[in-house]
Amino acid sequence: MSYEVTLTPEAKRDLREIYRYIAVDLQSVQNANNQLGRLERHILNLNQMPERFRLYDREPWRNRNLRVMPVDHYLVFYIPDHQEKRVTVLRVMYGGRDVDALLQEM
């Protein structure tokens, strides 16, 4: 069973910011390309068995079926919708950030 994978505007912005940080601030365009490629591949692979990653343990996100997929040092937050056969990626964040505070902004 295949799911459609969509990204929120925040998730798209997160990916652009990750790329910009690595390419510009760290001055490593090749690493930025590689990291973005890995993130995109893992995100697109959520079209199969999206519940294979753990639930986010805090409320209200746990009741909303928010899932967390680790990719290198980043975390991809998404919600699978079985009725619509869709996975919505909400955010992509560096794992060392204050995840709870960033999710509260949504």
C-alpha cells in the first residue's frame, strides 16, 4: 500500500535552511548536496510503511499520531493518514535543537 508524501511549507523551509547552513555557513556545498539527498530519499521512502518509526511521546502530538524518523543528526516529524493514504511531513530539525519548543510554534 503506497502513500502520497507531502511537505508543509515549514518542512520545505527547514530543508532549505539546512542546505543553506551547510553550503554557506559551513562552506561545504558537496556536503550540503549529500545531506539534502539523504533527507529527501528517507522522506520519499515514507510512502511505504510510514508507521515503522516511533511515536513522538509528548502530547498533544502523541494523540495526533506524530511520528519521528531519524536521518543522520536530523529528525523528520510527520503524520500518516491512513484514510487519505497520505503522509504529511511537518518539520525537519537538527536533533540537538529544542524540539518541544519548535513544535509548540506550530
